Amino acid sequence: MHQVEFKPEQHKKYFRRSLDILPSESAMFDCSRLTILYFVLIGLDVLDGLDLLTEEHKRSIIEWVYGLQLVPSENVLDHKCGFMGSTTVIHLKNYPSCEKYCESNVAMTYMALCILITLGDDLSRLNKTAILQGVAALQKPDGSFKSNYEYGESDLRFVYCSLAVCFILNDSSLINVNNTIHFISKCLNYDGAFGQNPGTESHGGSTYCAIASLSLLNKLNDVINSKKLKILERWAVNRQINGFQGRPNKDPDTCYSFWIGATLRIIGSLDKINKEKNKDFVLNNANFLTGGFSKDMDSIPDPMHTCLSLCGLSLVEMEGLSPINPALNITERATNHLKQIQH
Ligand SMILES: [Zn+2]
């Protein structure tokens, strides 16, 4: 495998196009269009390509995102506030009989906040109290968090999203942080990595969620002592084939260049991998006709793998890409904007 040329302009065009039109296979994401917007905008920011959007376009995106915010009202209960994933579902709030289905999802809330920060918004139109109450209502007695109030599943993914929302809003006072740390530590396996729930197989995605969560809480050392850190480092470094796999005996997939790469960056061990091999794998999964990255050679590009491929390339210092904040998965530029509006 030889390294193919990196064509940032082509990937910018791929993202720009994805804002207007998507292939018919994407129809199933209609209820979570916010996730596509998140990957497109974070990816564009990593490419330093947000100037491709006019100020008016940015403003209209910000309006669209704020339109997905559920605030307390007759039909929306306090503990269900936060963000929904699409205008397709937000209209439910106008129908009293749909009360049960009118609820936020903490992954959508996390992504909405990241989008607003990335576009330079000052978050002043958020109902912060309602969002934080919504997050707190998702916490279970074992310290984990559900995705949404009714029937939501709970695992490390939603622990991460909940903690990231509290971090961005600079307020963890409504959640039980100690219980959360206890839950995360129970997901740690003998091989040094984390499963999605206690007793489940270690996985690159859940390991990222655990390590990024602890990093946001500034409690990494409380759960991972130096001996455990070495075991985790060995597990993560051994996931490299050329690119990275999510679990042993699986094929490599471009998104794990971010999930595992960011994990290694947070624990200070990214220099232990073969960065050039990783770059080769990711660049070889770029589509040279349409732009964008796919998860592997047999797939078509999608916004998620394009964004996470670029974040993975940024971590290994690919020239021309903006540095990212590995624990929040937004750029350092956007993180600095967040710091400014937090004060
Ligand atoms: Zn993937």
C-alpha cells in the first residue's frame, strides 16, 4: 500500500455538498439529521474550511439547531429538556397526545452544543437549567446515563455525552459524579480496556468514552493507576493493523484512527503507534472521485467516517489540518471559543 495524495479541497466539497443533498441511503437518518450536521461541521472545521459557508448560512444553521431545543412547556416536561435530532420529530411538541415521545436525547444535546460552539455562537439562547435537569434525569442509580428518558438504553456512550454536556455548560452540580466514576471503573476489563457496560467485551469506542469522560472530569488517575495505564496502552497500541480495529480479530476501520488515536493522545501514548502506516490506511480509504472517506475499501464515504478520518489524521499531525481537542472532539479553535464564553 502506498500513500495516496491528501486532497483537502475535495473533502471540503464533499462536506459542503452533504449540507444540501445526501444519497437516498441516508433517508434512515432523517430523525437524527443533527448527527450528520455535527460530522459535517466538525469535519469542515478540522479542514479549516468553515469559510466555505457564508455568514448568513452559518446563522441559518444556528437558527435550525436552536429550533431543536426542547424547553419546558405545557407539553414538554422539565426532565425531558435538551435537544431532539431533527425537525421531523420536534413538531411532536405541538401535540399533547405525543407528550411521551417528545423528549431530548443526550447524544443530540452534546452534538447541538458542539455545533453551536464550532459556529461561534455564544450559547446565550440555551435554557441551561432545563438542559442540566434533563441530563440529571437520565442518570441511573448505578451512575450510568440513559440516552433518553423513556425506554433509553444506558451505557458508556451516554455517560460520555452527559459529562461532555455538563463540561460545556460548566456545571456538574445536578449529577452524582462519584457514582459515575464508579460505573466507569466497573466497565474496565482485565485486558486494560473498557466495555460498554460492566462485564461486556472491551471495545475501542467504549474505551474512548471512558477515557474521555475521566479526562473531562479530571479524574483519569483516580481510576487508571500507572500499572493499569500500561495495560491499556498495550491493548490500544495492539489494535493497529495498518489502520486501527475496534476489537481484536476485526478488520481495521477508519473511525478507529480517531477512537483509539484520541484515547492514546489523552493518556500521552500516541507516539507508540506507527503514524505513517495509520495515515496510509486512512488516505487509501478516501474516495478520489467524490471526496469523503469510507470505513474500508468495500464501503462508500459517509460524513461520520469522513469526519473521524480527518480527526484521526489531525491527531497524527497531518499537514494542513487543525488540531483537535481529543476529549471533546471539536477543534482547539472551537475549544478556545468555548473557554471565552465560559468566563
Ligand atoms: Zn467505523
